[in-house]
Amino acid sequence: MSSPTAPEAKASGFQGQVPSIAEVVSEIIGSLALAAHAYMDEASGAGDLASAEVAIDVASLAFDRIRERLGAERRLAIAQLLTETRLAYVRRREA
């Protein structure tokens, strides 16, 4: 698949330069990690551990696909985010 041309980029909502796939997927991983925490939050009434597990699994798979395209700092930050999210999931599941 090729990257969008200027008219396609504008039509898809991008203004200016189209972000790299690493940037887009990094944002998605962050959103999935936040969603996983929200699904684990019983106080909000969510308490859906199955959905939290799916969000964590998909975020982990996405990270594995783009890991090599990330700089060292971003790679470390995402790895830490996913580790903390997994640990929170395990603690919540065992509670």
C-alpha cells in the first residue's frame, strides 16, 4: 500500500505532513493502554477484564510490529507503559 497523495491526505483529515506509521501506531497503543485501565476500573462500573485483556493483547501486538521503527526513548516509554498495564491487569485479576 502506498502513502496517500496530498489530495488523499487532505480528504482523510490530515493537514500538512502525514504522520509516520510509528507515530500513528504509538498513539493507538497509548489509547489501548488507557482503555485497558478504564476496563479494569470497578469504581466506574466498567470492570470488564475480558475487554482489558483484549486491549492489552492488541497493544502488545502493535508494539511488536513497530518496535524497530521507534527511537530508543519512545520504545522504552511504550515498553514501560505496557509492562505497567499488564501488571495492573494481573493484580486486578487476582484480586
